[in-house]
Amino acid sequence: MNVYDFDNTILRGDSTARFFAFCLGRYPRMWRDIPAQAVNGMLFMLRLRKKQAFKQRMLHFLALIGDVDAAVDAFWQKNMSRVKAWYPPRHRDDDVVISASPEFLVRPACAKLGIGCVMGSPVDKHTGHFYGPNCHGQEKVRRFHARFPGARIEEFYSDSHSDDPLAALAERACLVKGERLLPW
């Protein structure tokens, strides 16, 4: 099987950040939370807030948008064109996506691409609360082994060295830079 990161790998850009901006333009109530979001971002940049706590506070905006499923659907209607051209010709039925983005956000895009197995960060789409660890770094390996014990990764694709642990499991790993696929 082939395993892929999602953001900046299959998709141009970060789906979570883009979804936040998309919602900000459609749900004016979110603007009241911008000062708190700015403080959250500063605390993270100053390394006074851990990544998962930062993401959870950022995703608090989900509580302000009402029908999250409708927002996600509208978002992907507008953003599926951001899928990088290199991916569709490589698509296989056994492709797996493992992403740090919220699973509820990535899963619909992957379904449109014909990717059935999606693992992402476990986030409550109504509150933004994590109900498990952020799916990042070594956690991706743990989740892969839990889902596919003894499986081998033929090819792995990611834009980030934070995925070195998964790349190390693959027979072949590619670093994705824009539309270019480089040896890991």
C-alpha cells in the first residue's frame, strides 16, 4: 500500500487553516473570537502552548458555525481544485492518508478522491475538542501499526520531515515540494 500525508502533500496548502479562513468569511460570529485566537497564536509561537492545545483552542471556532457538515461540504466544493496534479495518476484503491488535520475535515476530500482509509486527528466537529492524541510524528506510526499490523508501506509521500518516522517504514519515500517529488 501507499501512504500519504494530506496537507501540502496531496493538497496545496493546509486544510485546517484554509477551512478556518473559509468559515471566517461566512460566519461573522467568528470575528468576536479573533482576539483570543491571536493570543493563542502568540502563546504557541512563543512556545508557551503545546501544539495540540493550540490546535484545540483554534478549532474552538467550530462551536460558532452551526451546521459543520454543511460548512465542510461547501469548503470542499470550493477547494477540491487544490488537489495537486501529481496525485490522481498515482491513485490506487489501497491508498492510505494519515494526517494531523482533523479527520472529519480530511475524510470528505479523500472520499471524493477515492481514498477509503483516512486517519486524522480525532476532533469533535461541534466543539473542536480533541478526544485523542494529535495525529503527528510518531503518533502516525502508532496509528498505522494499530490499523494495519504487520503491513508494509511500499511508497510514502509527505512534505515534512516531521513524518520521518513513517518515511523510515517505507520501501520508498518521497518528499513533496509543490508538484515535485524528491527522494526522501
